[in-house]
Amino acid sequence: MTTLVTIAAMAVALAVGLIANRVRSRRTADEQEDAEASVSDLISPLETLAVLLVAFVIVVAAESFGAAGAAVATEARRVDQLYEVADYAPEPQRQRLQAASVCYARAIQTHEWPAMENGGEASPRASQWSTEFRRSFKELAHQEDATFDVLVQADDERSTARHTRLGEATPAIPTVVYWFMVVSLAATVGAFAFGLPRRRGPAHLLLLSTLAVLFTGSLLLIEDIDRPFDGQIRVTGDAMRGTAQDISEDFAEDHPGAALPCDEGGTRTT
């Protein structure tokens, strides 16, 4: 819906500007020259405002998109690290931590990731496995195990990355800022159309149309990347999917015959 309204706003601004220019071009030559000078003076600050606004918003949206991608990759790496470091922990914590790592990765992929498209919401089915991590950490702390500090640090980074991922699912650009930018760019396109010279040629219309297309494309790009887990340009769950598959295979090799406490979707079964 936002995409259609944005395109319509730019198209209407262009059409209104051209119609107003046609009405203005019926004046005498002297009046036309004075009007063109006045319009040019007004367009310059409007153009500056529009360009600075677009540049600022693109930077903010790009930073949010980048942070979302980095958080996804970090979370997947830390889950893999938890599994690998747990290999040096004593039993029964070793098997419990590795099983919880597998189940956590599966739960994130199956239950939490689909919600990322709608703003992000923590899944209780994934959170129960992070609780399982901490339960094992407490037991290792009492045993003064050498792996305790490394495991806690990896889990802390995993938790931070997860919260960052969930937070970045919410658009970074406030709705009012986006629509203010649409109005500013539409006004700029309309002003350029209105200020076309009386003796305009095909080149003027081509350049004006190109400007309108570029402004519209910038708006649609901002809208798309401001939703990192939705739209045409998105952060995928391939990193966690790959981690879940890898550590599932490792668990089968490290603990032959042992059953995981969860199903393929990460839901607890025991």
C-alpha cells in the first residue's frame, strides 16, 4: 500500500507541475522571464532540502539493514561456538549444552524467524533453550570448570545478537519522517515541472521524467531496506539454517544413539 501511494504521489506532483507550467506559459514573454527567475530562486532551497533529507534517511536505513545482517550472522556463529566449546565440558553438561544448542537453532529457524517479517517477536520455544544454557552454566560454575567463562561469553554475545536482530525488525525510519520525505520530493518534482522554460524541448521532459523516476526509486529503496527481514532486499535466515544443520549432524556423530530433547522444529519433546 505504501509503495502504491508513493508512486501515485510522485506521478500526481509531476502531472500537476506540468499542467501549471502549461497555464503559466500562456503569459507574455516578459512576464514569462520574470516568472522563470522567481521559480528558479524558490526551487534551489527546496532541491537542497530534498537531497539532504534523502541522503540522511538512506544512511539511517542502510545502517539498520547492516546491523540486522551482522546480528543474524553473529548469533549463528555464537550458537556454533557454544556447541564446539561445550565439547570440552564434563558430562552431563556437555551433552545437555550441545543438545540445547541444536534445539535453539532449530527453534529460531522454525518459530522465531517467520515472525521477523511482521516486526519481530521473541519465541518462547527458543527462549526455553537459552534458559537451558544458563541452567548448565550454573552447574559448571559450581564445578569451577575451565570452559565456564568462554561459554558464558559466547552465550552473552548470542543473547545480544538476538536482541539486536529482534530490534532491527522494527523500521528505523518513523512513519512521519518517511511521508514528510515523500511530500518534499513530490514538491520538488512538481516545482521543477512548473519551472520548465516556455520553449522547452524533449530533452527537458526526458530529464524531468528521469529525475522523477530516480526520486521515486530512492523512496521505494528506503522503504524496502528499512524492513530488513521483508521486501525484495532482505536478510535471510541462511546463517542459522546452516548452523542448525551442521550441529545437528555433529550431535549425531558425538552422541550416537542419543535422542535430542526436541523435534525438527525445536519444540521440546522431553
